Amino acid sequence: MRDGARRRDFAFRSLTGAVELALAEADGVGSTLPARVTAALAAALAHVGGEAPLPATVAGLAVADRQFLMGRLATGLGLGESWLTAGCGRCGERFDFSVTHADLPVKEAGEGYPFATVETSLGPCRFRVPTGADQEFLAGLDDEREAFRCLVGRCLVDSPGRRTGDGQPTFTADDVARIESALEAVAPEVAVSVQAACPACGTTHVIDVDPYAALSRNAGGGLLQEIHILAASYHWSEGEILALPLERRRRYLELIDRARGMAR
């Protein structure tokens, strides 16, 4: 939301090696997954909602918005299709299946997004949907119940008689259930699981899908290895190689492999 209007516009930078290197470095800046996602999106986006992708701006996006953008980034990096392996709990057979990130269902944000007013034991209270900043804050908490209590407190926007400096109000279990239901109704969602049937016995399983697959793009130093191969073959500088668009760099690597007899 920007100035009371829902913005849907975003764009990624040209996916050159320089952006990929920034993504690889972003993957190491934070020990927590939410911090790595924030760093990756800040490095890869050109703008989001008409604003520069500053870390604070990216962290302020709803969780599903961040998952959606990471899925689109994965597609741009050539990781749009993932092959997953699952074991059947019924017959024990292991099977492979593919998932296309761009085809995962997306639930639109509900009316009133990003806020929801909930009738609680304390009266009507207003909450906002969780953001990446909330995820980053909660990542350091090991106690799940304490983490959820903190999340409710962070998402509370207004409650009857609340003044600045007041402590977090205490909500009942019924309150928490209503709060959770109301926020789920207004929050957008990206599917993070799929159904797949075992080809041997037909049993259907629900399999988790990683919405942050783009973070694994350069696992194991793949980009640095590609820079080394191109530099050794063409004697280009690191800067010249990093300036190449992703597809052109891959084409050069294919030509090198072909010249070595490693590809047709």
C-alpha cells in the first residue's frame, strides 16, 4: 500500500553477473532466512511499488509479496522449474515430480488489506498483516508460543484506550484464534505446497515447495567458477564478465564446452 492505494508494479534489474554476485553476497549477509530474503530482493529489484528497493522498504512488504517476488526472481534466473523427490508413506516408493513456480496459485489480498479489525475481549482492535520485518525480528526467538505472542503485539495497530508507551495487552485464546483468522482473510498468499500422487500406488501426498529457491542459485560458488572459466578462455576481466547478461554468459560457456568436446 502506498498513499492509500494498492500498488502492483515492480521490476527487476537486468540479470547480469553483477546482480547474481550481489545475490550470492546477500545470501551470506544474514544468518536468518528472512534477512537473506531482504538482502536478495534489495539487490535484485529495480523498484517495487514505485519506490527504490531499500532494505527497509523490502522488509516492510507482506510475507506473501516477498515470496511472490522471490518466485519471479527464480524464474528470471532459470530456476522457475524445480524437480522434487518424495517418498510414499504407503508403499515406500520414491518418485520425482516437477513444479513450475510461476504456476503456483496466488490468493489475492482481501478487502481492507493490510488491516483487519477484530472484536476481542478488550473490544475492537486493529491489526496489520505480518511483514518481512516481523519475520526478521522473530527469527531469533526459539519459543514458538512466545514468538506468536510477540507477532500479535507487533501487528497490533490500535486497541481501545491504548496510549503510546502502554505495554502489550493480553489476549485470550479465543481472541488469538479470531485475530489469526481475520489476518489470514485479508493477507495475500502464495502456495508453498503441492499435491503429488505416487505413480506406484496412487496415494496423494502434500509436498512443501521452497518459495526461496533463488537463494540457492550460486550455492557452491557456481558463479565464481563460471567467471574463472570465461576469464581463462577469453582473458576478459571480472568486470567485463559480470556485465554480460545471464543468457549470453551461458551461451559463451556452452561454446567453451563444445570446443572442449564436452557438449554438442
